[in-house]
Amino acid sequence: MTQTQVSPRDLQLLRQEVEALGEFLNRERLDRVADYDRLKLELAAIKATLQRLNPQFERVYKTTYADLVQNYDPEAKAG
């Protein structure tokens, strides 16, 4: 087994790189959470609008959703 010498400077650079990557990943995660929250609000607004336009919407939506869940095939190609 070969031993490798690592200088303190190399360790410091590696630590800085790992910290920078961690900060980047945390920002990305926060951005994804914000995107998810925005989509939830938009979906809630769309459902509320449809309910106002069609009083039977909630019943039809629940039936349609249940049917889609029952018949969902994750292997089927979208499109």
C-alpha cells in the first residue's frame, strides 16, 4: 500500500472546496423548496378557480384523480 503525503495547504483547499459545494447544494435545495411551494399555491389557485366556475368540479376532480391513481403506469411513456 502506498502512502501519500498531503500538505496542510492541500487539505485547506479541499476543505474550502467541500464547504463551497455544501453552500451551493443548500442554495439549490432552498430554490427547489421555493419552486415546490410556488407550484402548490398555483395548483390551489387553479382548483379554487375551477370550483367557482363549475360547482361540480370537486366531485368530478376526486373521481378523475382516483381513476388516474388506480390506472397509473409509471413505466408508460409520457406524451
